[in-house]
Amino acid sequence: MAGMLAVVAVVSGVLVDFQLGKTSFKPKFRHLVSKSKPVNRLSAARFFLFGSRDAWFVVALPVYLQLQLGWSSTAVGTFLAVWIIGYGVVQAAAPIVTGGRSGRTPDGRSVMYWGMALIGVPLALIGAIQTSLEPSVVIVTGLLIFGVIFAINSAIHSYLIVSYADQDGVTLDVGFYYMSNAAGRLIGTILSGGVFQLWGLEGCLAVSAVLVICSTLSAATLPTRSAL
């Protein structure tokens, strides 16, 4: 990876015009917050969405797999790597699932529907962990289902931010949106470690469910297709 990045750096230094994208306007921090209500609501939904994933995926899940289920570090790393690859494949195929390929583009209702579908996954996992079912099967199955629905949610968000962004300030709008994404991941990571120490994986899953609910509620008033 380091070697490939070094090649990219050298090629970029040779081929990229460093004047590209420069502007005389230096926005202050308050200008980063979008003036568009749909962009702000979608950014809030994105914040909670990625917080909901990382609240159990980043710290709690790998520690649980190793300490509670006895997985080796190689097995944990391989499983999570395969999950990430599969997540990317699902995102690439999201237009087929959401109807984008057939002309039925996603809108605010799409975010609501897929958000509600995601809420049930961590709640179902909490219940399944308490049963006599094999924990490894429960966790792997639940994580795969969560990953598919989460990837579709994420893809819809990414489509809508382009639709909502102001043409005159698209860079700031998209930048604010992805800043919310990063902030959600940071909060989720902190919660994943802290909540796992106090209440275990079930606590992290409960926090994840709450964050998904917050994400869905944040998207409740996003414009429908007819209002775009």
C-alpha cells in the first residue's frame, strides 16, 4: 500500500495542475454549515447513520469475536475485510435495488423506508444473542444483513446530497455532508469502546438502534421526488 501511494504521489506531482480548484474566497467556519434545510437534514441523518454502524462495528465487534467467541485475530481480520468488500459490492449494485436503473430515482421517502428496515437488525441481534442459538451464526448472519441494508442507505444518501447541493456552493454543501459523516464515525467509535466496557455488545447494539432511529427521524422531512 505504501508503495502504491508513493507511485500516486509521484504521478500526481508530475501531472496535476496545482492551480486547479484554487479560489480567492476563503470561507469561515460558519459558512460551512449549509443554508439548505434538506442538506442539513441529510447531513444529520448521515451523522447518525455512520455513528450507528461504528457504535458496534469498530471496537465492540472485533473484541467480542476474539474474547467471547474465541476467534483468532486472523479470522477476525479476514471476516471484517470480506465484509467491507461485500459492502462495496452492495453499494455499487444499489441503483438496481432502489430502482434507479429503471428511472425511479430515490427521494426522501426512500431514506425513511430503508432507515426503518435497518432499525430492526440491531434489535433482532440483541434478542438472538439471548437465545440458545450459536452466537457465531447469529453475529455473522446479523452483520451480513446489517451490511446490505446499511450499504443501500449509504448509497441513497450519497445520491441525494448531489441532488440537494446548491449549484453555486456544491463544494461547501458536499464538504459539510462528509464532515458530518466523519463526525458520526468519530462519535460511533468512541461509543463503541465506552459502551462495550460498560454493557457489552448488547449495549452497543442498543446504542446502534437508537442512532438509526435518530437518523431516520432526521430524514423524515426530506423532500419527496415531486418536491425536488
